[in-house]
Amino acid sequence: MRPRSALSFISAALALAAVTSAAPAADTVDPAHEAKAFQDFFVKKFPKVKFEDFVNGPYSMNEDMRKQWEEKEQFPPYEFALEAGKEMFSTPFKNGKTYADCFANGGIGVRQNYPYFDEKEGKVVTLELALNKCREANGETPYSYVKDEMASLTAYMAYTSRGKPFDIKIPNDPRALEAFEKGKEYFYTRRGQLNFSCASCHVQSPGERIRAEILAPALGILNAMPIYRSEWSGMGTISRRFTTCNSQIRGVPLEPQSEEYRDLEYYLSYVSNGLPISGPGARP
């Protein structure tokens, strides 16, 4: 990243503190209050960006990139994944059942409700985890959380929810509030040899360049998932994005769908409530 002046760092630190200190203390967790403070921060930081446009990441920050993206969307690079995902979704398992048997509304138009907190199991359930639970319940081998099959399935399910706003619930359960708080803690904790947190890039520096990449705002960052990335020459799941980010800051990635990553997804999804699903997406 380009060197910054001391004043720039101080300003960014103060802006970051404004988000993290806006909510009540952890013993009186108020997720709705925190989500509002989080969203207000980005709306004030980028007053020219329409609220619903934050889901478009760097394309909402840079006009030239937006024009290139709009042209690319006429023949989207993720189209192959949509077709594969649709076919996979409708193909019966060996026992004759399909993914539709595992989800509400047959799995169509439900992406905006994931992740959710399962009070029976006492943990956050992401869409990726739910898909593999479905496979295992029907005698099938689970897919890798970072490979093409999972990316294609989640791409198709996201596509059926396009335009529907995130509607993540936090039940009145201390374990759910704890998961939310742990997700927030992970998001703001510095790690790796570069001593970066998720917020270092996506709260302090959205719209700025890190090497050739324009950083996306944290608000709405998961709404476009899964994504086709040019640097990957393929699709990537949320799990792949999280592990890649850890590697990029020279940290040690966690196991995909670890509790920490699921809690992080829970936090980031909840604070983006109200923003529409735009996935699958495409990024440089």
C-alpha cells in the first residue's frame, strides 16, 4: 500500500473508532444499534454513493471501473457457474432427493436469510455449510468450501435472490449475541506479518488502491458473493475470500467454515441488512 502521512493515519483511526465505539458495551450488546452506526459511517464517508450501490464494491467507488464492469456484465464471466449451479441444484442425489428438499421454498430466493443462528445446534449456519449438511444428510460426499462446485451452487442460489435485501436475524439468545460479538472482534483484530485487520482495508481504506486493486467497502461486501475474480481466473466462495485475505496479510488462514469465519460472516451480513443481494459478482 502507498505510504500515508501521519495525519491520514490519525484520521483513519478516528473514523474507525467512530464505528467501533458507536454501539453499547459488550455486556449490553445491541446489534441493531451497531448495524445502524456501521451503515451511517459509510453513508457519511461516501455521500455520493447510493445506499443500495454499496453492494457493487469498488465499482461504486470508481467511475472508470464502473463503466468497464457494466460492459462486462453484458457477457458476465460468472455465467458458466450459474449454468453449472442450476444443473447441479436440480440433479437428484442417488436417493432421488435434491437440494430443494433441504431448504425453505425449495431453496429458491432464500440466500438473503443466510447465515442464521441455529438455536438447536448453538452455532451459526452459513449457506455453504447448509449445502454440505444437505449433501451429507442425503448420503453424498461434502464439497470443498473453496472449489468450483460450491461456488457454482451458491452462485445459482444467490442469483435467485437478486434484489432481495439481506434479512439476517439475531435471536434473543446469548449464544447468538456472542457469535455476533466474536465476528465483530475478528473483523477488527489485527493479525499476520502485515498487522492488518479486515477493517484496515475495508473500513479505513475503501476506494483506495492496494497494488492494482481498489479496496471495497465492508458495507455490502458479502452481498455480491460468490464472485468471479480475474486474479483467480475463476469463481470464489466466501470461504475462499476469507482464507485468501488472511494469506494476503501474511497470516495463517483458518479452516474454511471454522467457527471464527462463520461468526465473521454473521457479523458482516447482519450489519449489511437492508442491502440487496447482487451475487454472483465479478471483481478484478
